[in-house]
Amino acid sequence: MDMFLSGAAAVLNPECILYIFFGTVLGIIFGAAPGLNTAMAVALCLPITYTLSAVNGVSMIMGLFIGGVSGGLITAILINIPGTAASLATTFDGHPMAEKGQAGKALGVGIVFSFLGTILSMFALIFVAPLLAQFALEFSSVEYFAIAVFSLTMMATLSGDNLKRGLMSGLLGWVIAMVGTSPIDYSPRFTFGFLSMEAGFSMISVLTGAFAVSEVMKSALHRTDLKKDDFHDFKIKGFGFTMKEFVSQIGNGIRSALIGIAIGILPGIGAGTANIVAYGAAKNSSKYPEKFGTGIIDGVVASETSNNASVGGALIPLLTLGIPGDVGTALMLGGLMIHGIVPGPLLFVTNGELVYSIFTALFLAAIFMLVLEFGGMRIFIRILGVKKYILMPIVMILCCVGAYGANNRVFDIIWLGIFGIIGYLLSKADFPVAPMIIGYVLGPMAETNLRRALMSSEGSLVPFFTSPIALVFFALTIVSIVMTILRARKGAKQTA
């Protein structure tokens, strides 16, 4: 309780509340705008958080996440384009409702149940995460190495249909992380005699370049500007729906939230899958499945409740074990490490105040999301109409300023551009960028804990095969690899 009160007090001040508000607004815009996404918003704002305190910086990222996941419903309903993959299923019934003149109802239902999904996942995070962290306090370097190896299988999970290219992208990220001084003994490696290379590549340059700068390059080649005529007109009276309709969706909302939380906890899946699974579950359990896809609120409730609930679920393994479940949480892991914070069970002991600050920030971000999306809907739509030739140069300037501000080195700006080119070329060649980030962030964790474990055992490998926890994670690693290979073979047969 003392830590909870301290964490809440650290967030409940005008400065931190303003950063959460700003993060939520920016997240909604990036989540709604086609061509932009939540990961890009986080990558872009990492340099900003570098200059803030840990609480303010992490709180702002929470706002970005909540706003980004929910913001996709705006364009999904109004123009049938999901702002993010998390709102794909929202288009199935949301846009048909808009075409029938019920855009206000669809938006109201989506916003309210997005809020409820976030709140339910926050309670799961509060009650499950501390218990899991308490159990994980028994971990040594051996167990942490096993967790890191299991986490690295996310490279394969996030590879899509091409497993080989995904693994190559992940290995590239690991190689990038090796440049500079090595862990434990701090010997320089891969510096080629350049003094500026000994500090390695700035995390801000890598993350912002691979996601934000590469997206700017893509936008320069593809016209994705929206026009006013693209949007359906809408009017919202109250919340847009009746109390009877709300009560009828309680069971659907709870089921969808549980699906979102469970899928969020599972690494490598995320909100993009949660909304599809929840939509299918709602349709299969419905008394009128034939109406799904024609414009009913059941489909909107299932999609928007589950995708926001997955945010809290994804934070459980991230905060307690340091396992990022998707690209967004991988970027968040990078943001925490920028502030010298290493997620894991010790985080709840050494920095419990920060953990409860995250919980409080999530709650405030959910409230801001609810108020902003109802009150600022028409403003956000106008912002989405800003021409890309105006927006993208501003994004580039912010990226350069952030990269330079991290270490006051022009070297980081140069590599920001290089990593932007690398990210762009990878995507053009159908190499997924997400595994590269996973390899860059988690590779050093695996290497450091392996070396520590070998030093403590005097070079013996016996502890790796006698630790029950390590054996469980090694088994999960094998299962994850086998399932990924089987899934890849099945996809290859279907396309053949």
C-alpha cells in the first residue's frame, strides 16, 4: 500500500498528467492515421522521454499505448481502414453500421468498451504481476538466460510467412547490439578502430531509425492522404447507445476482455490477433451469428474490448520477466532501459514505486482516451487530413533532434539515417523489421546472463540442465520453434 500511494503521488502532479495527456492525444492520432502506427509513435517519442524523469517518461509511453491501440477504431468505422492491425475486426461490423447511418452508435460502443477493456486488463496486471514477480525472485543468471533464449524465439514468431528472413533480420539486430564494448569485461569489439564506435549505437538511433525514419521513406513513395469526403458523417447523443444495449453486451465484453488479457500475456501474438479471436468467439457463441458482418454492435464490442485488454496482458510478462510480447512492448523495453530500468522481478523490489506509477498512468490514460475520443472526434478527423508532405518533415526533424539530444553526437544522427535506410530496405525485400528489434534488445540480455552463469559455475554447463525453471523455459523454447516451423510449412503448402 505504501508503494501504491507513493507511485500514485508521483503520477498525480500537473507535469506528469500533462505528459500522459499529450501521449494519449498523439497515440490516438498515430493509431487512427493510415500509414502510421503505435510502434512508430513510441519510437518517435523515445528521444523525448530520454530528457524526462523515469516516471514522466514511462507514463507518457503508457498514454501512447492506450491511445494508439484505441485510435484505430476511428478510421476503421468511418472509412473502413483500420488505423492499426488491432482494429481490423472492427471494420467487419463498424463500417457497415456507418453505412447504415449508425456511425455514432458504432463509435460510442467502440470507445466505451475500449475503456472497459483497458480497466479490466489493468486489474489483471495489478493482481497477477506482483505474484509472478515474487515467484521470479528465485531466478539466477541461469534462469534469466533461459528466459532470454525463450524470448528470442519471438524473432521467429514475428517473422510472418518467411521464417528464414525473420531469423536473418533478428541475427542482424543481435550483431548491431554487439558493436561497442562487450558486457562483463568491457572489451571493444567491431569498432574498426573508430573511437566513436566504442559506445555502440544509440538505442534511440536504432529504434527510431528502423521504425519512424523508414516509415517516412515509405510514405514519400505512397500517397495515403485522406480527404474530407472519405469520412461518413456522424452524430453522437450521449454515449451513442442505450443502457439496454450496454447491458446486453456485458457478457460479450467480459469474454472478449479475458481473451485479450490471455493473448496479451502470450509472447509474440498481441492485439492484432486478439481482436480477430475475440470476434470469432463472439460470433460462435451468438444466438444470431448470421448478423455478424452486416453491422451489429456485438462485433465492435468484441474487437475493441479485446485489443485494449491485450495491452495490460502484454505488460505482465514484460514487467515481471522482461519478455516483450510484440513490437510495441519491445520498444517499451528499450524505453525503460534508456532510463536505466531493467524489467524483471527485482523491479518490484528495487523500484516498486515506478511499477505502481505505471498502473496509475494506465488508469489516467484510459480516462483521457475516453474523454478525448468523445470530445475531440471531429478535431482528430481534421488532423488526419493533414498532407503527408507537411507532416513527415516534422517527424524527421523530431527524430534528428531526439537522436542528437540523447548523447549530443552528430554520429547518432548519421546512424539514425542509416538505420532508417536499413529498415526501409528490409521491408522492401520482405524482411520483417520487428525481429531485428527483438534481436537488438534481447541479444545482450542473453549474452550477459550466459557469461555470468558460466563464471559462477566455473565453466560448467550442469546448472543449465539441473534447474527446473530453466528446463521449463528451454522446453517452451523448443515447443515455440517446432510450432513456428510447422506453421511455416503449413503456410507454404497452402500457397503452393
